[in-house]
Amino acid sequence: MDELGRGTSTFDGTAIASAAVKHLIESNQCLTLFATHYHSLLEDWKNKPSVRLGHMECFVHENDPNVSEEGNEFDEKDSNITFLYTLGEGGCPKSFGINVARLAGLPEEVLEKAKHVSSSFEESMAIANPADVRSDSIKKQIAEAVAKDDWDTVEQLWESLQA
């Protein structure tokens, strides 16, 4: 299965993919190849004996971090990617979306904007404050409620995060 939850919000897509994986593993118990970009699913299932995580390996060629051939400055995300078409063990260590967009020929202006937005989002997610600790605790409670199919509790916890 691939792209389950695509076209929805990140939260809806993650919920749909999570519920499908849970059903396949716990109810159907069938052999399944399930591809996802929802990295939180990897954390949820990485220690389950009936699940093996894998990723398509790649080689990232880093450009000179200071200057390009044209003399323009690069940031740390400037690199080219080569897919090795080899299945590696474990989850993918990071997203390579901007590298793939470069391979697809998107204009450099779009790539620069995407890098800026991505970096800003990563920074905003990494800011540590008391709300983050509360959020992590609630996320753990939500994961436990999902595991028990306790959707009323999931909804209540989700609403508490919105407050």
C-alpha cells in the first residue's frame, strides 16, 4: 500500500494510515508492504516483532557549503541525491523532498522558497517550552488511546491540544 491518506491534512492522513496499518497487523495479520511518508508511524511500530521497517537507500552528494559553481551561496540543505534502488533496514533518516523536487526540475526560486519554509517549520517544531512537554504527554496519551481503539478519549485529548 502506498500514499494512503494522501490529499488529506497531515493529521487526517496520519490517522487513516495508522488505522489501516493497525488493522492489517492486528486483524488481518497478512504480509503487507506499506509505504508511508508519515514518520510518526515508524515510531509507533518500530518495536513490534511482526513489523520490519525498511527504506530505499540513497546517496546524498553535498555541494560546497560556501559557494556554488555560479558563485551563489548555498545553505546546508543544498545537495544532490542519487537513489540506489536498494532496500535498507530501518526507517528513512530524513526527508529528501527538496532534493527530489530538484531532480524533478522545479525552478530554483521555488526550491529556495521551499527550503526557507521547511527550515522555519523545523525550527518552530524544535522550540522547547512547557507547552511542548504538555503536548508530548498528550500525544503519548493519544497513542495509548488509539492502541485501545478508545476514540472518545482520542477526541477529548485532541480538543485539549486545540485549547
